[in-house]
Amino acid sequence: MTKQVSKKKFEVLPEETISDCLARMEAEGYVPSRRTEEPVFREVMKDGKSVPEVWGRKIVFEGKLQIQK
């Protein structure tokens, strides 16, 4: 039997919903303990200058290993 890590990060994939990610966590035996969101930027040229612009967001869940009863 392989030993699982007690904490693991799960990123919501571009073609995946938050519910799909939570279901994937549960299937691997983890429960969500923290959710973080980070903005994703891209550089856009405005008036000859490179300016950062918010392009999207990255959602990451931290999961804790479920205790087996």
C-alpha cells in the first residue's frame, strides 16, 4: 500500500469547474481546507509601453487527507 501525503494542492483546470475539482479531491481521499485565488496577468502594448492586464485567475485548493474510520 502506498503512503499518501497528508496535504496536497489541487488546481482548477481551465476546462474544469470548481465542483469537478472538488469531486477529484474527494476521489483521491482529500477534503478541502483552503482556497486561494491568484490573478493571471498578460502584457499588453498601450501607447508603445508594455502594461500588465488582468487576463484571468488561478484557483487552487489545499486538501487534507481524510481520516479513515
